[in-house]
Amino acid sequence: MQKWLTILLTWIIIAVPQYRIYCQDDSQHISFNFYGDSISFQYDKSLFIDFNEKDLSEKSVQEFYNKVAAKNYLSAIKALEDYRNLNNADDWLYYQLVRKVAQTISPKQENYLRYTLYKWFFMIKSGYNPILSVHNNQLLFYIQCDENIYNIPYRMKDGKQYVCLNYHDYGSNIDFTINRFTELQVNITKGGRAFSYKIHKLPDFDKSDYVNKDLQFSLYNNEYHFQIKVNPQVKAIFANYPTLDYDDYLNMPISKATRESLIPLLQKQLKGLSVKNGVDYLMRFTRYAFVFEPDTKQFGQEKRLTPEQTLLYESSDCEDRVFLFYSLVKEIYNLPMIIIAYPQHVTIAVKFEKPIGKPIFYNGEAYTICEPTPQNTDLNVGQQMPQLKNEKYEVAYAYRPLK
């Protein structure tokens, strides 16, 4: 009996400290997939700081920041920065990952203000310069950005522009003439990194994320049927992407799998054609392989689609088709091009060895109109929409290949 008692006491002595260690261990391993990459870090549960949504003030936000800054947040920051450095991620994609980490720690649907404050905190600790602006219980989250950004609010501070990252969370519908927002003055050390919306590289998506899309169109009395790979996740990446300048879309990459499924199909059709006829084929492909629909009808507001989004969505407008056509011509022929902006329309012109039709002159060189948007009549290369012949225009962007 004494032997069994000794064994029992020994087991208790060993087991109890282990139980306490388990209970006192406030860390949790967090792991999730982010557009093909595995993100993981040790999450210190003490990093979770509650925030009363009814008590939004400079004092409460300052206290929240101080409490989180005193906890072990470095493992989360390291995971974020490791991803950025390993993938050479652009700021927009990096911010999507910040949103994911903030959602993991503090779900948006449970406490929106707390979720926003975690995003704000992580962007500060990532070297950016964000500010918060408040009206009643509405919290707007701004980031310093030097680029031209349209259709989202901005604020000026010390001669610098700050654009709103979470305007969409309020339905993109705040009347700032009635609702006066005030910046929260919080005592923190911010970074000097300006945020950029430019996209130079898309994620290395898993092949399993792609689906097949059929493109059917008629050219020269022939029926064509293409099957390409598209990734629905692209919609999520650009869901809240604002409107930028034309060059930001024109130079946007197409993901590897989508590009490799489309370009060889087009090159096969272009084989043996002259450059002029090849460009004509690309123009008509862009014109007829997709349904035309204005942004206001499809999205309820202006929304410029990247070339990959145009391939993904069922319908698109004139700007979207110009971006896609430009991308295809640049990829296959690499010819000089200019983007021509009219008050109500956008089109494109290509520089051939000899111009076709009535050319557009730019910097002393002749460019040929190539209309990639469907019209009432089937316009050939060099033909312009009749209603635009006397309209004023501007060259919004010019591309000239490097020699």
C-alpha cells in the first residue's frame, strides 16, 4: 500500500507542474494559407486587448495602443515581414495579409473598431504612417500615399496626402459635408514609409485555385472556342482596390497560369499573319470575346479592371478592354502605343511601320486607331468611331519599347 501511495504522490508531483505549465502557456500556433503561401506564427494570447466600441476616443485608442505595444507582437510582425521579403510583395498585397492577421486575432464581425485598430497597429509597426479619423462611432483608417488615387476619401496633413483604406466598410457612402471627422491625436512613433497601390507581382497561386473559363467569339466568319485558366481569388484581391491612373493598370501583370493558358492560344492563331493582321486579330478578340457593360451597371460605380480581371469577369467596359488589348499587343508584338482619352470614351492607337486610315499624331509620329470596344459597326484597324472625329482628346499614356 505504501509503495502504491509513493507512486501516486510521485505521479502527482510530476503531473501537476506540467498541468500548470500548460495552463500558463498563453501562446497559440496560428497557421493559414494566403494565396498559395503558408503563413504561420506563434500568437501570444495576451496580445488580444478588448476594446469597448462605445468608448471611441483619443484616450481609449491611446490605451489600446499602449497595451498592445507592451505585449509580444513581434512574432506576428516577423511573419508579415518575412512574407513581404520572401515574395517581394507589393504594399497592397501586404495590407491584405495584415487584414488577414487582424481578422485572425480580432474577427471583424465581432468588434469592427477593434479589428480596425489592430490593422492600424500592425501597419504602424510595419513602418507605414497611418492616421485615424473619427465621427461619432465611425472610425476611418488612412494611410500616407503619394500617388493619384480616385473615388476614395483623402486628407491632407503637413503637405502630405492620406487616403482612406476602409471607406468600403461604410458602404463607400459618407457625406463629409454633414459628418465632420476629426483626426485622433495619438502619441506614437510612426514610420516614414509611404503606401503604394502599384502592383508589380501577383501571388504564386496554387494550380488548384484556377478554374477553366470558356471564351467563344466569331472573327472573320469563323467560330473560335478558347478555354483558359482563371483564378476567382483575383476578385478578392482587388475587391476594394481604388481607381488609379491608367499606367498602373496598363503595366499590371497577369498571373502565370492565366498567361500560360491564353498567350499560346493566341500565338497559334497569329502564326503566319502579318503584324497588322495579327494586331487586328487581337483587337477583335478583345472586342468580341467579352460582353460589354458599363461600370455603373455592373458595380454601381467607376471601377477599372486589370487585364486579368477583364479575363475573369463576364463583362467589361472600354477602359478595361484597352488595358487588356494593350497587354496582349505588348506581350506578343511589343509595339509603341498611345492611350487616347475622350470625354466619354477611351481607345488605343498602335504604331505600325506605315499608318492605316487616318492616323493620330503624337510627338511627330503616326499611330493607327485600333478600337477594342464593340460598336454599332464593325470597325477595322485604322477606323474611328464617327462620333469621335471632331471630339477633343488627350494622350493619357504613351508606351515606347526600349531599344
